[in-house]
Amino acid sequence: MTAINFKREIHDTFDHAIERATKALAAEGFGILTRIDMHSKIKEKTGKEIIPTVILGACNPNLAYEAYTANSDVASLLPCNAVIREFAPGKVSVEFAKPTGMMKIMGDAKLVALAAEADARIERALTQV
């Protein structure tokens, strides 16, 4: 874990890791709003290759509502990102943004306190991946 994310490495296929992460987040009330296949976009736009990397934009609507009504500038930091990257065949890194780390950027103690609930949910989800 760093100041900005919760992270673990798993032994699985890339596609199955994405499915597992999506299900684990859903069990904690987070839906996936966006999916960016970063490796495909980098290849398309630059012709360069990176390891398979997918960014999922995850959102818990109730927690997002609480944060937004506390300080609407938080919208710039939503949704929470989940990053899945295959760094070797059968070895995948799963990284979930740490909401309190993101909210500290805002300098708003109330947002950091609200984000603690999201941290707990996201950290639980990661243990289920």
C-alpha cells in the first residue's frame, strides 16, 4: 500500500483478474463506470507498446454523493480508479485508488473523513480479488 493506492499481486490470467476485481468491487457497492484498455490506446495513438493495462473507473454512488455534496470540487477526483496490469504471464498487479489519499489533495478534512469508509470498502474488495 502506498499513499495513493491499495495493491496486491495475484497469480491469474489478465482477463480473469479484471473479472475478479469487478466482482469484488461490486460486492462493496462499487459499479464500473468506465473501462480504458490503456495498452490498446497507447498502441493506437503512439505505435508503442506497454504491458497489458486496464483502468476501471469504479464508483460507489452513495459515497460519491456524500463527497460531492460536501465539496463539489471533488468531482475532479472521481471515479476511483482500479488498475489491473499483467507484468508477466499469469502474474497480475491489482491496484485500487485509495480514496483518503486522493481526498488529501483537496485539503478538506471532512472529505478525508468521508473517504475513510470508501477506503475500508476498497481494501476489503482487494482482499477478495
